Amino acid sequence: MEVTVLATSCDKKDCPTLYKTDRGTLLVQGETPTDHGLRIPAHENLVEIPLELIRRAIRDDLI
């Protein structure tokens, strides 16, 4: 899978980041929340990212 950075919230490698893949999908890097109270299947995960990250990707016409 080829992955391209679309938008990130900082210049480091350990910040919330939005990626585009060559599969026509998005990957999201963010914090794993534990206080959500949701039932998530074992094969899925939740990540939490700043709204500004999505706004930046849309504003810059990246997605």
C-alpha cells in the first residue's frame, strides 16, 4: 500500500495526521480514546483527531 500525507497537525511524526492511500481510502493517525462508551467490534478501532485537520485537508483541496 502506498501512503501519502494529506494533512498533519504539526511538523513531527507523532501528531494527528490524515493520509491518502493508493487504494482510494484514507488512514487516520490520532489518539485512541477510552472514555467513549461505544461498542466497537474487536476488528475495528476508534481514533480521535482535531476537526482542524479535516478542515485543512478540505481547504487545501486534498480530499
